[in-house]
Amino acid sequence: MASESRNQGSLLPRRPARVHPAETPGDGVAAPLLICALVVAGLYLGRDILIPIAIALLLSFVLSPFIGLLRKLKLGRLLSVGIAVLTTIGLVALLAGIIGMQLADLSSGLPRYQRTVEQKVENLKQGPLGDAAGYLRSIGQRIHTATSESKEEPAAARPSEPAGEKPLVVEVQQRAMTPLELVEKVVAPVLSPLATTGIVFVVLIFILVQREDLRDRMIRLIGSRDLHRTTVAMDDAARRLGRFFLVQLGLNAGFGLVIGTGLWLIGVPNPILWGIFSALMRFVPYVGAFLSALLPLALAAAVDPGWNMVLATALLFIVIEPVVGHFIEPLVYGHSTGLSPFAVLVAALVWTWLWGPVGLLLATPLTVCLVVLGRHVEALEFLDVLFGDRPALTPVENFYQRMLADDPDEAHELAEAILAECSLSSYYDEVAIKGLQLAAADARRGVLTGEQLERIRTAISGLVHDLSDRDDVTPDSTPTLAGRLLRRPSEEVPCAAEPAVPDAPSPEALPEAWRREGAVLCVAGRGPLDEAASLMMAQILGKHGLGTRLVPFEAVSREGIGSLEVGDVRMICISCLEIVGTPAHLRYLVQRLRRRLPEARMLVGLWSSDDAALRDPAARTALGTDHTTTTLREGVEACLAAARDDAAAAPVVRPGTAPRPIPAQVAALTEGAPA
């Protein structure tokens, strides 16, 4: 409202803001949709070839660390690749043999399991469940009888059936299969998996041998304009993906081992088969581990005449899966795979529709590959936006959007998440101040109403008040493997490299005069949101033991500067979010404060360091201040340095003697002004 009153009092009419209307989607949308449709059609129609290639690609990520270890032993590329591929073939053949033997053993006991299941069904029929089923069945029969009687036609209206005619019995006999047909029926189901396996290992060998060549071709396709950055990003993504998939494979294998051992102790037949099945199903997100429990539960019910084995099997899965998912995974590579929950669900449905059960198992690894590429390759960033678990908006944009939406609670939740890795001053510098700059820019363009500005000011005041119990220190946090995997190479935590304020003295070490209330006068500029920035500055200074007092712009204007209560002010901190054009009004504000407080030091916080009017160092010097800073941290460091200088320059008082007044105190007393 204050900005509106100033505009109304101006002699020149306010220039209307030029806000372009939102563009409507036109022909530019058709091309991406067509490309997307072609990609989906290609994935579906080419699944017989693409599935082996995808499996080979994922195996290449898993085998890359092993091949790198072999090459460190001076074995050479071809020999290292051969050893890794032969080892993988041996493991796959061993697993296939074990699964085949377990299935054969399971099939031999099916008649015995069938009798146990039939006995349990009979017991259930004779118990309360059978009585309830019979009661419901009798009700259904009565309803059916009543309905049929009401719709029964008279006997005269029914067509007469021919008497004496008997149905003709037809018997169909299949002809005996020839030896060639018999071989085809037996061998055909085995040929398809063997052919797929062969294609997988052939493609895997070529990928591992020509890894650098394939990498260069990918760089040429998606990032040839910045070869250095794209090369580093691709190598980093491949290395981290290999480590990530290897850890995930080991964790799922450990889960299957524990399940198999537990089922063996319980007495469920074929525990090795169910352990392998559980390890594979755990690649299915969220529900895979629990779906893998259905078959062991059914087998336990078929083996045990009672229900103890079923309950023990259910308890095993109910205990092991949460322990692995909520305790072991966060310790190993972080609970999140970097995908949003909705993206995981959609990816599972889409890949299952495209490639069947194999697509369900590969859904999460393939989508993780796409997200990592999106976070490391600028041309594929849309994949990160669609499937990644990071917010679509940056923290700065999210902060401003929450302020606009009048949702300070979510802004506070976002602040708590950032403060888990950053100090309070870093959060204010990197998020809150930059969010205020976005708001100030919109206010300058005229797209924010006075009511919206007031709402933003109120929300920020509440946020600063909610964060008043936090100290300005850098938390000790270590990023997880998943966080390191899915972070761009140039993406760093704002406060990870240095503490909040380096070499900050303890509050008790500061001079008493600097700890009194009002020792540092925090003055807001004339912008509509400068007072919010000044409030953050005052809070950070208070965290480091300096006494502060917040002063609005009206109190230091031409009309209000004369009645300003100065007290024992040691330093003045002026906060300005942005300055448009020449900073003349800021220079006049500094002059007024100089005349009112000649002994106080002056600091101007120019939080919009990108402003063209302030890029020239001479322009900053012309302001006439002692310090000019662009971040809250620099402002705090300047105030603490001034306090240390005062402490070092203080006269030494011997016992029994009075302190000698400094010249500034003498001048102040002679002029009748407070010292």
C-alpha cells in the first residue's frame, strides 16, 4: 500500500507494466508429440531386439567396476572383458541349473501338496467358515427359486420336445505327432530364452570392448558443443551408475539369501528357489518383495496341515523387508533411487506394457539411467524434470512461489530441508534473498498488487520468527551415495565448502558496547521488500552476539531523520535489494545518516550484486560508506571485524585510574550530543 501511495503522489503518470500474455500451444507441440509416439511405437515393435540390448547395457554398468579392477592388474582390455563375461555366463548358467532342479523337485511333490490343500479346504468347510458359506448359498438358492417361479411360462406355451431322440456322441481323436513335431514342441520353448541370452552376451561384449567409441558417439549426438563438460558428465554418470547398480544387485542378493535361509529354517520346501525369486522380484519397486511372498505362503499352506508355517513365513517377509528398506538401504546408498514415487509407478506400468515381465524387472534401473542422463546432460534435462524426485522448481523459485501462494508452512518445511545441509546465513543468502529479488523485480514491473506485497512481507516475517531458534552454524552432514549419484557435477551445496562465518568470535569475546541493544542499526532501504532483508540481517547479527535494532525507511527519510533515536550506535547496516538506474537516493540516505551519526561506521548491503549501476567499483566508492557487501555473510564478517578493531583500540585502564576520553567522546560532550 505504501508503494501505491508513493506512485499516486508522483507528478508523472505511472507507466503501465508490459506483461506479455501466455502463449497458446501451436504447431510447436505437434513435433514433440509425434517424436514421442514414434519412440513408444519403436520400443514396442522392436522389443525382441531392444530387450537384450537393454539387459546388456545394464550388465555393462555392473561389470565396469570389475573390469576396471582387472585392468589395474595389467591384464589388458580384451582379457579383462573375457574374464568378466565368462564369469557372468558361469553365474547365469549356475542360477539357471539351480532353478531348473528346484522346479523339478517342486513338481514331484505337487500331488502330496494337493492332498494337503484339499484336506484344509474340507476342514474349512466343516468349520464356521463352511457354515457361513452354506448360509449364503442357501440364501442365493432361495432368491434364484423365487425369481425362476415368477418368470415361469405356462406349460402350454412351452415348445414341445421331440420324444425318443437321443444326442449323438462325437469323439475327437488327435493324430500322433511325428518325431520332427515332437522335437519342435520340446525344443521351441527352450530356444527363445537361449537366443535372447546369446544376443545379450554378444551385445555385452561389444559394449565393453568399444566403450570409449560408444561414449564418443553419444557425445557427438547430445553434447558436441561443449566436449569437455559433456565428456566429464558422461564418464561421471557411467562410473556412478555402475557403482549404484552393483550395490543394488548386492543388496537384493543379500535379501534373497536371508529369505532363503529363513524359509529353510521354517521348513518350506525349495528355499533356494524362493530366495532367488525374492532377489529378482525386489527389483520391482515398492511391491516386489511382498509379491514374492505369495508363492512361498501358498506352498507353506500346502505343506503344513496346520497354519504355523504360513504365519512364520508371513512374519519373515513382514520383518525383513522393512529392515532392509528403512534401515540398511539408507546406510548403503540412501533410501531414494532419485525417482519420484509417481514416476516409479508410471515407469513400471509403461515398461510392463511395452516389454512384459522383463520390462517390470528393468523398469527402475532403466528409468534411473534416464534420470542420471537428464541430470548430467543439458539436452536431456526434461527427463530429470519428468521422472526425478527433485522439485521441478529451484529452491529460490519455490520460496517465491510459496510466498505468492500464501503458504508459509511449506516454505518453512523447505527451509528445514535446506538447513539440514546449510547454515542459516547461507540459506538466507542463497534462497531467501534471491527469492526476495524475484519479488522485487515483479513489484517493479507492476505485476504484484499492494495486497500481495503485504502478504509476502508478513509471510517472511513469520518465517524469520520461526527460524529464530536456529544457530548460524554449518551442520555436519554427509551426502548419501544416491545424492552424489544424482547431483550434477557443477551442483554444490551452498555452505558445504566453508563454515557459516569463518573465525567468528564467541559473543562473550565481543566488547560490551557492541552487545548492547541498538549497537548495530539495521536500516531498510526504500524498496517494498528491503525491510524483510534488513530483518534477516538483524537476526544473523544477533546470532553472533551483536546487539541490533531494526529501523524502517520512514524513520530515516528526510522528514523522520530528525526524530530518530540514535543511542550508542556503533555501526549502521543499510539493506537494499535492488537499485534501478543511478543510486542517487541511496547516496542521499548515506549522507543523512552521516550527519545524524557522524561517529558510526557505515555498511551498505547491496543484495542485488548483478545490478548494472553497481558493477563499477567507483560507483560503490561514491556512496561514501565504509563497507559495501553483497551477501549477509560478508556483512556479518564486516561488523565482527569492526567490533574486534574497537576492542583492540580500547585504552588500557590501570587499577585506580580513570579512563582517558577519546577525542570523539570529548567532541560529543562539548556539542551536547550523546557520546
